[in-house]
Amino acid sequence: MNEMMPVSDIATPKLPTLPDAQTVTQVTHWTDRLFSFRMTRPASMRFRSGEFVMIGLMGDVNEKTGKAKPLLRAYSIASPSWDEELEFYSIKVPDGPLTSRLQHIKVGDEIIMRPKPVGTLVHDALIPGKRLWFFATGTGFAPFASLLREPQTYEDYDEVIITHTCRTAGELTYGRELIEALEHDEMLNEVIGEGFWKKIKYYPTTTREQSAKMGRITDLINSGEAYAELGVEPLCPQNDRAMICGNLAFNLELKAMLEAAGLEEGANSKPAQYVVEKAFLD
Ligand SMILES: Cc1cc2nc3c(=O)[nH]c(=O)nc-3n(C[C@H](O)[C@H](O)[C@H](O)COP(=O)(O)OP(=O)(O)OC[C@H]3O[C@@H](n4cnc5c(N)ncnc54)[C@H](O)[C@@H]3O)c2cc1C
Ligand SMILES: NC(=O)c1ccc[n+]([C@@H]2O[C@H](COP(=O)([O-])OP(=O)(O)OC[C@H]3O[C@@H](n4cnc5c(N)ncnc54)[C@H](OP(=O)(O)O)[C@@H]3O)[C@@H](O)[C@H]2O)c1
């Protein structure tokens, strides 16, 4: 080794020390409750945009056994399948076993990941249609952050509508900035087609803080207001396909609305007209 080499040059890259460990490359805090981070991706890992994996940190040492076990939680991969890194969008639960610690991660830290992606919010679980709806609340936006950057989304559909309902305006920022950035993403405009982002209709709403559009998306659809503002016909099984990701009550309410409109739930094994996944377990 050259003894004159600067320390900064010989200190990188850091080798993983935990099982299945990946290294954090970027952390962004959006609000006091929300952050996103990027980390390395194993070269052998394949996934379909919209899927989730188990990630986490090493838990505390058990006093009896003297051993520590990984503390893992399900997380939607927010980056698209072609990205060389992995991105996640996370809640900070103040006393949450994982996120009370995960919210303090820094660039260079290690995250454990079980690289076995699964999930229902995938194109394979839907049959062809004209218009694709992404319905999200809170961190339920994460799988759609992946699918909004997935070329197949624009190859398969004429129109892509993303609705995001949060309590406060600050909780919409991650999604809003991601969608606004698509217009200027040279690589995506080249690969998917110039102006692909014009297929997107973005419909953000807040429920507990003033913003340009107030109200739950379920109420805005039931009243017809959302259709009128988006300039689309009511949901129908011939044209519309949908993916839902939010809290349990939201998922159930939207599911009932889609069924009433004549859409059938799909799965990987039996593609149909809509799919649903919980953004977190209650
Ligand atoms: C399929 C699936 C995908 C998921 N994807 C994500 C994701 O992309 N991003 C993410 O932040 N979380 C996601 N979650 C939730 C995640 O698994 C953890 O629950 C979360 O990281 C909190 O972990 P914790 O150990 O700190 O608290 P936990 O003990 O897991 O949760 C404590 C309580 O916090 C609330 N809570 C947990 N997660 C959320 C959330 N995301 N939004 C609002 N309230 C929540 C619930 O009331 C829960 O009972 C997903 C869960 C499932 C089942
Ligand atoms: N967000 C915060 O500022 C905040 C702060 C402290 C603690 N927490 C806690 O964190 C947990 C998760 O909060 P969260 O805000 O991320 O998620 P959330 O409670 O699931 O709410 C996210 C959004 O979904 C809407 N929503 C809820 N049920 C719905 C339904 N059936 N149909 C349509 N829309 C629906 C909410 O509207 P409504 O507002 O009308 O319910 C809100 O705009 C909760 O346990 C909460 O107590 C949140």
C-alpha cells in the first residue's frame, strides 16, 4: 500500500459486515414523520416494479442468549426495477421498534435486506386496459414511486392517474417532487419516449391542513368532484385498471367502490382489473 495515499482514498468502499447488508448512499428527511433513503443493490437481485422486501437493522443483544437477531419490516421498493440502487420511503413511528432507530441512519450505514421481493402491486396482476389509477394514502405512495418510473406503465396505458391523500401538505412533498422531476428526466424521456410524463394526471389532496385540494379521495370520487376535475368518465371495467395502497380502512372503502363499479380483484396467479396492498399493518 502506498503510505502517501490520502486516508479518504483508501477508506472506501466500506465492506458489509452484517448478513445480507447493503450500504446507505443517500438520506432525505421530508417532514418530522417521513424520510426516504437509497442504498446499494445486490448485483443478483431482480424484482418487479411495485414489489416489497423485508429490510431492517440488527436488534439488541438478548441478555439470556447473548445473541442479536435482525429486526425486519416489510418495505415497498420505491425505485424502479432498472435502477442500480434501491430507494425506500419511510414513516418515523416515534416508539416503533424499527423506525425509531431507522430514522437516524446516515450515509455509509448498513441496512439488512432479505432479497426476496414479493407483492401484488405489479403489472402482471392486471389485464390490459386504457387508464391506470394509482390510489395512495401516506407512505402508500412508495410502490407507485417505483411504478411511475417503470417504462411498462406508459407502454401499457394511455393515461395514468395518481391520487395521494395525506393529512398535511408537507406529507405530499416526496411524491410531488418525484412526479415533477419526471418531466426533466432525460434518461426516462429517451427510454420511454419524449413527453411520456404527459400521460400522468396527479391528484394530491389533504385532509387536516389547508391545500389546493382538500378531502379524502374516496369522498371526492363518490361526489363526482374528482372525475370532473380530472376530466375523466367514472370508473368502468372496460377502460379502468387500479392499484390501491393505503391504510386498511382506505383500502377496504376503495375496494368496495371498485367492486360496485364492476371491477374484479386480480392477483399474480389470476390477473384482473384491480389490485390492493396494505401500506402498513394495523
Ligand atoms: C406490504 C407492506 C409494505 C410496507 N411498505 C412500507 C413502506 O414502503 N414504507 C413505510 O414506511 N412502511 C411500510 N410498511 C410498514 C412497515 O412494515 C413498518 O410497519 C414500519 O416501518 C414501522 O415499523 P416499526 O417497527 O417502527 O413500527 P411497527 O411496530 O411496525 O408499527 C407501529 C405502528 O405504526 C403505524 N405504522 C406503521 N407503518 C406505518 C406507515 N408506513 N404509515 C403510517 N403508520 C404506520 C401502525 O399504526 C403500526 O401499528 C409496509 C408494511 C407492509 C405490510
Ligand atoms: N400524519 C400525521 O401528522 C400524524 C401525526 C402523529 C401521529 N400520526 C399517527 O400515525 C399513524 C398513521 O398516520 P398517517 O397520517 O400516515 O396515515 P393515516 O391515518 O392512514 O392517514 C393518511 C390519509 O388517509 C386518509 N384516510 C384515512 N382513512 C381513509 C379512508 N377510509 N378513506 C379515504 N381516506 C382515508 C386520512 O384522512 P383523515 O385525516 O380524514 O383520516 C389521511 O389524509 C396514525 O396512527 C396516526 O395517529 C400521524
